[in-house]
Amino acid sequence: MALLKTVAAYITGFFDGDGSVRLQLQPRANVVLGFRVRAILSFAQKTGHAEELSWIRNQLGIGYIYARNDGMTELKIEGFERVYKILKQLAPYVRFKKKQVALVLEGLAILRQDPGAILEIARIADQISKLNYATTRKKYTSSFIKQQLEQKLTPVTTDVR
């Protein structure tokens, strides 16, 4: 869905203040390299002021809204193509989170070319995490994923006599 410029600018201002964008890696036993990548764009508001999130969701035509257990309500949009399309529309207006947006778009472009570039995506996700405010430390860092991939890809040898 193409947004009016004024709507895109408003949503971007909201995103710059109360939003986040990230690439997240999660362990998955059913994928070849053991991790799946998620692209996530989110907007947060105090639960009593969640109407703005509904308006943004209606403008974007996508996402889901849920109440967190910390008194906040969040609009979350997931998926490579969905996040990519929205970020491309918001990017011209972004002021404070330009680096995060650029890194997510770079990561999504890499995934389009090479869906198996897990370690490269993990490094980009680390850069994004350093730029974002986070209340918890990220567990699946690029060094953790590198270690896991090395263990997974190291051939097993047996002692033959």
C-alpha cells in the first residue's frame, strides 16, 4: 500500500520516537543452519494511549497489536517483504534511526541474494542492537552464532585401527 507523503512523514516521526526495527535470529532445529532470521518493525505506546497504534495499523494495512506485561501496547509488523516495503516508504523521512533502517535494508538485500548468509546477518543484527535501546542483552550474537555454526559444520572424525 502506498502511503500519502504526509501520512508516511507522521508515521516516521512516531517510529523515530517510539518505534524500533531489527533483525532477530532465533534457533530452529528444522532449518539447515540452525537459525531463522526475522525482520521486525514495531511501534510502542503506553497501554492507555494505544489508539494511535490502531491508526498506524490501519494506514499500513498490516501488523498486529498486543498488550505487553509492562504497561505498554505494541504494534508489530514481521516479515522480510512487509518490513522492506514499509521501510522504503518511511526512509526518506527518518531522522534519528537512519542507521538502523539502512542496516535492516542492507540485511534484507543480502538475504534476497543469499538466504544462507546467517553469519553476515548476525553481524548486521549486532550493529543494529548496539544502536537500539534494549532492556535485555541479546543472546544470539554473531559470536554465539559463529561458534554454533563451527560446531555444526566441523566434521566428526573417528579413530580407525
